[in-house]
Amino acid sequence: MKKLIVSNICIDMDQTLTYERNNYVRQGICDGCNYPQMILIDILMKKFDISNNEAVRRLVEAEKPCGRADAFFACRNTPEWGIKENILWNKCKKWQEKHLFFYKDAIYMVKELYQRGFKLFMASNNGSEGLLLKLSSGGLATKRGSKYFKGFYGDDLLGCRKSTPVFFRKLIKIEKFDPSDVVMIGDSLQEDYLNAWRGGFRKVIIVNRRQKERIIEKKAILVNTLKIIPDILELSCTG
């Protein structure tokens, strides 16, 4: 196939780079809760000897000012709890060791693209701190940041989720991307392809690890492993 010539690469997180081994509900997490929230709820219950419902109420109240589910924001902006962010971070790391899986082909892809000089950006429904947390499970980041990525665009920074093309329009505007010089890599035909396309992206690669064919060339290129991505991209002269 003809190589895609770009210098900027936007990458999805969940189901593209990582997946969770166990369903949240099976792990005792109330429906709609993410694992940093679950862990903070547990910390609150033990620290203040309160019920699960009361801990959830306090967490939701503390998250309201940021307008999204963000346990780290709640922890950081409620100093009266006396709970340091590092405590929450470390407990989340331990949870990830058992339940969050980082695809090996994803680790290879990120490191190889970085070595070849591409500019990498995260584009995800996760918050920016959550992105660092998950990347840390693959050795690609720490709480302080990541040498591999130029930017972390989650719903906290863009003010919307990838369920709307507005997410991608804002991303293009903020980074001043030339649509011909950027590619989106994800797993969802709806969010990572259709919404990205409607939002201005013109190059998209979707990973479907279950497909038999190694590469399917359509408007969105479908691949069955991220390991081949570095070989189907070529760094543009603007990179």
C-alpha cells in the first residue's frame, strides 16, 4: 500500500493501547464509576468511617466544580480530606497491575514512532491525568509526564468527548494541525473514524485485532496489529 505521509499522530487509549481485564461491576464498582473513583471512595470510607453511599455523595460533590468524573481533581481540591494525590495515584497503580493490560504491539508502536521523529498526541475520553496513569502501566509515562507524547487531549482539556466531531475540531484548532499532516489511530469506527472525519481529520487508522487480514484499505485503513503502523507511515518534511 501507499504510505501515509504525516508528522503528527493522535492516538486513542482504551481498547487501542489498553484494555481492562475485569468488568467494573464485577470488581464491586457501582455502574458508571471509573477505578480512580472506586479507589477514592474506598479511601474515604475507611478514613472517615462512612458508608459507601456517603463516600459517593462526597466524591460527586467534590467533582462538581470541574464538571466531570475526576477523582484526582476531587482529591486535589478538597484539602480538608487530608488525602494526598500520591496516595490515590499509588493505589491506582496497584489496581492497574492486576486489572489493566497494555498491548505489547502498542508499546512497540509508540516507542518506534517516537524514535522515528513523529509527534505523538493522546486523544481520548480519559482525563489528562488518567492518561498518564494508564500510560505508566506500559512504562510510557510517570505522574510528571511522558517523553513520548507532545500533548494529552482528554475531555477535561477539550470540554467534550469523542462522541462528537467537536472534539476533533478543537484538537485541530489548538494544535493548528494541517489535516493532511495528521493521522488518528484508534479502535472505534464511530468515535475514532467517523467523528474524526467529520471533525476534519482526513487520515485514520483503525486497529481491529480480530480481523484476519493484516491490512484492509478503505477510507479508514484497518489493521490487525499496531506493530505494522510504523511501516505504513512516512515522516513528512514538516515533521
